[in-house]
Amino acid sequence: MSAATENAELLELAREFAEGELTPYEAERDVARALPDELFATLGEMGFFGMAIPESAGGLGLDPGTFHEVLAILAEADPSVAMVVAEHGAAAATLAADPDAETEVEAEVIAALAMGETLTTTAVLERGADETAAHLSTAVDGGGVTGGKRMVGNAARAGRFLVVAAGASGPVVASIDAAAAELGSRTTTMGLSALEMLDVDFHGAEARILTQKDAATTLAARRRIAIAAVAVGVARSSLAHAVRYAEERAQFGRSLSSFDAIRAKLANVAARTAAAEALVRDAADGLGAGPESAARAAAAKVVATEVAMFAADEAVQVFGGYGYMRDYPVEKRMRDAKGLEVLGGTSEALRRVVANNLIRAARTS
């Protein structure tokens, strides 16, 4: 069986799972502000937690395009679930790419991550700072890590944290066992309500510092592209809901979809969503170390999350007053889209990343 055929079958499996298992219960998870244990077990059994891990390390070894398309499909049904897989995938792929990953101990850890027996997540955001790692107070000192991180996704279930900390010569990525972390209070968020985000503190926690060159930059790029893929799913879902409602709803004896103003809204959302999809694919294909890859990932995250917010807002407008009600799905898409704009670095912070790369390139040319 060719790789293309296998990938197509996997995408179809993801769609069937999303439509059959995620969509029907999304509202329940939103109200409960939690994801059930059995859902994590199913995600592991179906291989979602091993998608970004190479086959040689026990994972599925999906190419970046397929991995991010799966994230978008999951996000169409429930962005909170997609974010769990995205955070785990970005962290696990970074661990698997480290030169020390082939040691016996690390190989066992990565194999457990691929099976979903253990989950991992990233810890980047700090109090009083953004996610660009420019002003880190969490630091490595004598082999231990001390500091605090905020809004760490899926922290209560993680068995391992990838912590971005200040090292002797710049930001580093520290792999820390969850037993060495102190879990704090949960952040109550407007959207992505089922994604449990906690504050996490480290007090001289024993850590292994990843030796991969520019590990912090690469991890940030992986996270931002993954979040961008989730945002694409939110935009698609918002558009699908808006189109369906415009076809079903009638005003003045005509369906909403027959009015030019509504058609223009739908067309604008479709065009901008397609552009975001293309940019995410381009960033994923160019993923690697270095400022160019980081800038491309930052641009993809800015564009995709802002498109998701635009799509959700336009869907609410198409729904009219109903769009503002909890009984209809588009108000949740708006709440979730706003959360995606914040996680992984705000648009304002990431525009600085893009601009800095442009200016650096101009000065060295």
C-alpha cells in the first residue's frame, strides 16, 4: 500500500472519529470543562498520540502535511481535543528528534508517548511575559529547573513536561518528569473550556536538557504550526455552519444564501480559510531549525488564528441573534478562536518575530 493511500485512509478514519465521537458530545464537554478519561484512551488506541513520532521510535511517522490535516479535522469537531493532540505532538516530536532520543531510557519514554501510555505537553508562558522566550525567569541552575509557568495545557494528565527555560547561552528546552512538578490552580478561560490549563511550578526540578541545536526555536515553531492547523479547523467549521444555516434559514420568502451580502461573507471566509490552509502547509513543509522556519511558523499562526476569529465572527453575523446563543455552535467557535490567538504567542508578539527576521535578513544581505 502506498504512503498516499495510507494517509488518505488515516484522514478518513480521523473524519469518521471526529463526526461520530467528538461532534455529538462537544457541547457536553464544554459545559463540563473537562475531557473524559475514555476519550484519552481512545485517542491512544487509534494512534493519534503517535502521529508526529517516527516509526523507528514506535510512532506512525506521518509527514507534516498529513499530521496537521488530522489536527484540522479534529478541530472541526472539537478544538479542545485537537489542542491536546497538538501539544502532545509538538512536544513528542521534539523529544524524538533530540540526539539523545536513541538512548535506552529515552527510547522507552518516547515509545510510551507514541502509544499514549504517557502524555507530554509544553510549558512556555510565564507571569508577566509572552511566549517568545525573550524574557524568561524560569532558569536552569546546576542541572535543576526553577520557575513557574502559566496556562499549561493538559498539565494534570501529563507525565512529562517540555519546559522552555533560560540557559547559560540562551533559551533551552528541559525535559522534566511530572513527579518533579508542582501543579497549581486551573485557569478559567472563555474558550477551549474542556482543555484543562494549569499553572505549574518547578523548584530545582531534575531535568534533561535537550541537546538539539535551537531546540527552543524548533519547539516553538512546531507548536505554532500545530495551533495554526487547529485554527484552520475552527475556520472550516465556522464556514460549514454558516453555509448550512444560510441555506436553511429564510427571510422575506427567500433563503439567506440567496442574498448577495450573505454570499459575500461566505466567499470572503472561504477565500481567507483557503489562504490560511496553504500557509500552514508551507510552514509545515519548511519546518526546521533557524530563524526563517521560526518566522514562517509565526506568520502561519498569526494568519490562521486571525482567520479563525474572522470566520467565527462572520458565522455569528450570518446566524444573527441566534449566533450569540449557547444553543447554537458558532458562539463556541468564536470563544475557541480567541483562545487560539493567545496560545503559542499573541499575534502582536509573533509579528515581532516575523519583522525581526525580515530586518535581520536585510542587514546581512
